[in-house]
Amino acid sequence: MPELPEVETTVRGLARYLDGARLARVTLHRGDLRRPFPEGLVQNLTGAEVTGLGRRAKYGLIHTNRGQTMVFHLGMSGRWRIEPNEIGKHDHLVIETGSGHQFSLCDPRRFGSVDLIDTATLDLWPTFAALGPEPLGADFSPAHLKTALTGRSAAIKLMLLDQRIVAGLGNIYVCEALFRAGIDPRKAAGQVTRPALGRLVPAIKEVLAEAIEAGGSSLRDYAQPDGQLGYFSKRFDVYDRAGQPCTRCAAPIQRIVQGGRSTWSCAKCQK
DNA sequence: CACGATACCTGTAAGC
DNA sequence: TGCTTACAGGTATCGT
């Protein structure tokens, strides 16, 4: 669920209710996700007013009028439920606004995280300082990739998952972008040619933009407590399509394992 | 430092 | 039906 487009869609969905709202009640139902919730989280958020929302890489940002930003990461299985009918065992953090809307941060695998960071120095927060450029930003260019990947022997697939190279891609969109760009995911990153990088950058930007747009048209899904995302999944060319015909050449899609994770690709279309 | 392997945690689906 | 295994959208950390 949560790669950059899903986080962006989540943030937009939350903003409709949270932007300008007062956080009337904040409740923790357990003390930790991947890490403990920050000291004083409930106290610092309760009564605060939300001054805006945003996103950096796969992190969602909720800014408050107390000079702090709640930074959330959804890990593998996290999502925000809007107006949940009931609070389940994986609803770890619950927020109620002054106007009576309720939200819960639900994360069964608990690979997610929540931090409370001073807004003024958010970019200096070590976690953010280490991130590469936003893939949808102007900084993310073939020239950037060339610089970042020169001399690297690791597979291009794995380098694109490295958030220090470019921040926000995950397994799905890396597979999809490499297919669109016609690049073999096993290729050493430093060996990817300049023309191929010239195809890769727009392929990444396009697949992300399409996924955000598809999510954006289905924001009301966030009002359904058990609603799954997956609007964009109908459009996957390779992800989770092992053995099925390539959308371009009809050859069977291959599944391999890289870095312990699945990669899907077309052996004929990706060289 | 670069790189690969492993750990973290829970749920689900497939296989026997 | 029950048990076991493989796998899942991510990231931090530990060897080599």
C-alpha cells in the first residue's frame, strides 16, 4: 500500500478533514510501532491546531500551531482510517477533531513510525537530511542519477529502492518504472547507459503521477473503514504478474528475487 | 564504504 | 479441518 503515491493520496484525504482542525482528543492504544511513540506525543498534540499537511518521500506531515510537525510513516501495512466504525487491535493512535471527526492510525505489522519534530528544522532532522531528492521534483533528473549511480555495481533495481538515491519509490513503482524504461532490473546501476537514464527519469515521474491521479479520484475510499486501495493495481504492467503475458510483447512476465524481495520484469522488453 | 543478508511483526493464502 | 510454509507495499542494522 504505502509508497509515495499512496502516502500522497493519504495526506490529501486527511487534509480534507484535518487542515485547520483542532485536535480535541488524542489517544494511544499501545506504546510503540517500530519505535516507541515520542515522549509527550499526546500532550503536545492535544488541543493543537493543524496548520497544514504535507509529504516528504514516504513520510506524511501534519503541521501544528505549536511549531511541531507530526511525521508518520506507514511502513508496509499502515493506513489511516477515517471515521472507523470501531477501534480494533491495530488502531494504535486515534485522533478526534473539534468538529467530531475521528481518525485512527492502523498498522498491523507495526513497521511504521510516528515522530514529533520541530517544524522550523524539519529538513535538518537526520532522517530527512539523509534522503535523496523527491522523484517528482526538478532536482530528480538524468544528471542526478548519473552522478549518484556512477561506479555502483549493485543492481539498478536495488539502487532505486535506496531512499538516499531517490526518495519515495518502493517495490511496485520501481518494477513498473524499469519496465516502462525498458531496463533490466539486474543491470549494474553504473552500467545503465545515459539514454536509458533519460528514459528512466520520465518513466518514474509518469508512473508516480498516474498512480497519484488514480488515487486522487478515489479519495472517498478513505471513508470506508475496511476499504482497500488498489485503484492503480489494475494498471500494473509487471508487478505481481508472474507468468502472465507482457502488455507490450505477450512474453510471460518473470519473477526473480533481489535483496530478498520479488522483482517482476519482461525478459524481452527489458535489456 | 559498498553490498548482501537478516531482523523486525502480523496476516493471509497456498500446499499438504 | 488443521498444520506448515511462503510471502507481503519498508527500513535499520549487522557482517564481510
